[in-house]
Amino acid sequence: MSERYSRQALFKPIGENGQKKLLNKHVLIIGCGALGSANAENLVRSGVGELTIVDRDYVELSNLQRQQLYTEEDVRHQLPKAVAAKKRLLEINSEVMIHAHVLDVTPDSLLPLLKGIDMVIDSTDNFETRFILNDLLQREELPWVFGSCVGSTGMSFTILPNETPCLQCLLNSIPVSGATCDSVGIISPAVQMVVAHQTTEVIKLLVGDKKALRSKLVTFDLWNNHYHMMNVARAKKQECPTCGKNPSYPNLQYESSTKTDILCGRNTVQIRKPQKPNLDELANRLRNIAPIKYNEFLLSIEYKSYRLVFFQDGRTLVHGTDSIEKAKSIYNQLAG
Ligand SMILES: [Zn+2]
């Protein structure tokens, strides 16, 4: 056994056997912001053999306070988070395999990535994506660990298809306030606390110590000194549309036409087109209109009081407005 993992293998519940198991596991991390960065770093240092990371965003200065894989240089180069994360993770442990995907999570985009995956970590920042995960992972019978944090609070729950309640069943037990890091802020220890729960549950499952799983929903508020474990076993519902007897998976219906989302609290609208753009061609055209930044992953332009960022997967972020109409109009002026 490699010296690198000796202290972890000494820990009895893992042992040399558990360590060998970890080396043969493949974990998918959805979202590589604060939770995703910290979970990914933990798993890579722990010697989980293969990691797939998915993120739709790029690194900005306001991320550095809590998103531990990123640097000022990543901000300067406007690197997509998945790409910057992979680079840093391989510096930490060159023996693991990392797959990075810059994409928006939809049922269609996620399904191919589930092949060969042992389990999934939810590190997204929104419930829309979590409910897609909830349906898809229930249908594909993959275990996953839900986690979220905002302000000084956080929560986590481990979801085992056919055993535990799913996220839909828990709706009445979890506070979904709509508050986001972009509206009420966040302190990094809240991130680390959620991640401590998530990574530990993942390692328990990967080494096969199922009886050590927590089974309860954990919620906490670090600033106000609350820590709570809620028994939610009875929340599992027979008629649940996701994990019940006749599931309809309501969050997997997805239309492939143009879709727009207001990114809550960020003064940003995301426009998603079904077709992929030719960024070279777009760069040549936009260069004459306003200053652009262009790397192999994305193209950004400062135009009037807006900043538009075009991604290769057909998404565009329009920063500087909360209005879908205004965003579409600016988008059409430049790329329509
Ligand atoms: Zn359910």
C-alpha cells in the first residue's frame, strides 16, 4: 500500500482493504463551486481512483473566498471551473483519473455521464438541478449525498434508492427558503461542515460500511450554535412521484428548445440554445464591436453595461440584468 494513504489505511473502519476499494471507485460530483471543490479535494487526497466533475460556470473573483481549488490566475484567465479544478486536483494527486465537463445539468446531458459511476455528490447551488438529480438517480438506482449551505447554515442527507426517503419525500422537512449565497452571503466554515458530512458518508459507502451511514437529516447553524439530527425514515411516501410505487419522474421532462433561467440574486440571465455555436466565427465578428476575451472554452464580451459569456455547449450568460426580455434582446443584437 502506498505511503501516501498510510494514515487513512491505519484507520480501522477503512483499513488496507477499504483503501484498495477506494482506488477502484468512480464518483461523480455535480457542481464544482464551494461544495464541489472541497468534496473533490477530499476524495482525490483520499485516493478515490476516478472522479468526474461537472460545472457550468467559470471562476470569478468572488468565488475565491470559499472555493478552495481556485486561484487569482484562474480568475484572470476566466477558466471554466471544471477545467481549473481538474488542473489543481492533478497537482494534488497525479495518480487519480479526472474527467472534467463544462456543461449545464439536464437529464439529457447527465445520463451519459452516469455510466460506470458508483455514486454521486450533490454540490449544486439550486433546487431545480437537485430535483433533476433526485429523479434521474432514483431511476438509475444510484446512491447520492445531498448537501446545501447558505449563510452560516447547512444540511445534508444520504439518499439510497429503494431504502431511504428521496428529496421529494423530504420537502416538508427541509427549509427551502430561496435564500442563496448571492443574496444573503456565506461563510466558508458552513461549506466545510456540509462537506465533512458529505465526504464521510461517501467514503463509508465506497468502502462498504453501510451500517455506519448516518441515516438522519443533519442541519446546523454554526453562527447560532444549532446542530440537529432529524429522523426522517417515516417521511418516505408510497405515492411519491419519484420513489413511490408508480414513479412519473416529473423533473425529467425537458424540452430541447431555447430555455432561459434567471440566475437568482446574481443579476444574470442564462440563455440556453439547443445548437452549439461557432465561437471562432462569433469572436471574429464581435471583436469589431467591443472588447472581447476568448479562450478555448468560452468567449466573453463587455457590451454597454452588460457582460455576455458564450460557452461551447450553447449557453450564454448575460450579466447585468434580471430581465429575460432585456437579456434576449442584447443576446440577439450580438449573436442572434
Ligand atoms: Zn420520494
